[in-house]
Amino acid sequence: MTKALEEAFRAAAKLPEAEQDALAAAIQAELEADAEWEKSFARSQDALARLADEALAEYRSGRTLPFDPNER
């Protein structure tokens, strides 16, 4: 465990029990969301590769325009 996380846990330990439980639930929810994102991203690799191939083909055939972040 990093020192920063240890410090955060020490500070959290000083909170009232209800706030500790809320913080624990938020941390757990974040960890679960991250795990679900990783699974979803891993499952999408084939689709992402196909989209990248299509984008490169369009670029190489001259069917794209330069990106202008100031243009809306």
C-alpha cells in the first residue's frame, strides 16, 4: 500500500462510522466500475481494430478532412 493511501485511510478512520461506511461504499463502487470498464474494453478490441482499419482506409483514400478543434 502506498503512503498516500495509508494517510487517506488514517484520515478516514477519524470520521464517524456512518461516513466511513459511505466512503467504503464509494471506494468499492469505484473499484467495481473500473473492473467492469476493463472487461468491456477488453471485449471491444476486435470492434475497435475494425474501426481503426476503416479510419485508416478512409484517410489513405483521401476521404478525410483535417481536424480543427476551433471549428464546431
